[in-house]
Amino acid sequence: MKGAVPSSAEQQLFFSPRPTRTMADKVLIPFELPNPESLSEVLVDDFSTLTVVVMGHYGVPEQTPRDIAREQFEEEAQVTLDEIAARFVERGANTKTRLVFGKERAASIDRVAIEEGCAAELDPAPTEGIEKILVPLPDVAEFERLPEFVRILCEESTKEITLFHVVEGEEDRERGEEIVEKTREGMVGEGFDPEEVNTLIVEGEEHDDEIIRVADDYDAVVMYEAESRRGDRIFGTLPDRIRKKTGDPVVIVRRDY
């Protein structure tokens, strides 16, 4: 059943109504239309335990009015989006779609995530299984939401969860060790297998480059949203660059610290 259309360039659809969930139970999964990234059955199964907002972003050329693009491509784009959403509905997930015709993909994703109250975003990529998860940590250890999404990705095949932090010198190493160890203690206390949760600290002046380099040895990444950078529009956000370099799914968790 169609819901209200918030703007002439955007549409929402709703499926499988259930009781209202909290922000921590909602995940946004954006797809670039008209040719969306394939979504593995593994990820559909993992995230069907949550409320799923399936977002389709249809990039509109700068010189093309959004309304014109919507009139021309909306029907076909919505069919594609509904087919993706149906996979979650079949597994009993509370699912909603948002179709956006826009010129700023990252800004559109951020806006929809805020409007829908999503705790995280999944940047999807093909995967047959997740044995190793990399968890880059910020400069604080007082948080809860990140481990929740690590748990969602954990499967029987998962053998390694690495809490990772980049430091810029010896003075920062002590603080970095405190962050990863405190986080590890908290996760083990919440029921994670201590044999699977390890820590890694590396020194480097190029923080993003170190994360991308290390992520290449893992099957998935769970991380907090990165600070916006001037080059994001040209080179893509850090999660986008991780996914493109590694070919692995990335879960971006909204900050709770």
C-alpha cells in the first residue's frame, strides 16, 4: 500500500506492518538504480531480524529536472526496489521502501537515514559467508550500538572479530590500547566468544588508508560513520571506498557517543 509522497521526487512504500521498533532495530540499505548492487542471501538473512528500509537512489544528471526523471523512470525503478524489498518480507522482516530521485547520493542517504530513524546503514556487496569481521574503532570506547551490529553479522562460520585502531605515534599508542582493550572487555562481557575477539593497533599518518589496507584481509567491516571530508564527493566516503577496494559489505553505524 502506498504511503504519502513527501516530495515530487520521492516515494515511500510499506510492507509487513509490526509494532513500532526503536532506532537500534532499524537499518537502511541503499541501492543505486537502475542497476542495483546484488544482495547476498547471507545478508538478507542477517538483517531480516531488523526493520529494513530499502532505499533506491536514482541519480539525476545535473541538467535534468528531478520531476522529469521521476515521470520517466519511477515505475520501473519502483518495481526493482519492490523486488529487493520482497526478499526481506519473505523472511518476515518489517520492510519499507524509499525511492529518491536526486543529484547528491550521500546527502540523500544521510537524510533518509535521519528521517527514518535508522541506527545503521548497510553498504551491500556480494558475499558467500563472513568468517572475519573488522571493526575500526574511534577515539572513544564508551558506546553500545557498534557491538550490536557486529553481533548481527556474526554467523556460525565467523571465527575472528578484530577491534582495530589507528594511532599516529607512540604517545597515542597507550590510549589506543586502552580503547581496544576496554571495548574487547565489554564485548566479551556481553557474550562474545573471547577466543574470537582480538585487537590490532597500527601506526600511520593516513588514517583512512590504513583502514582500507587492513580491511582487504577481512570479509566485512562494521564501523561508525566517518567524519565528512572535502573529497567525499569526488572520491566517495570512507565506507564507499572500503567496499570498492575490498568488494565486501560495510555496515556504517550512526554515532551514539
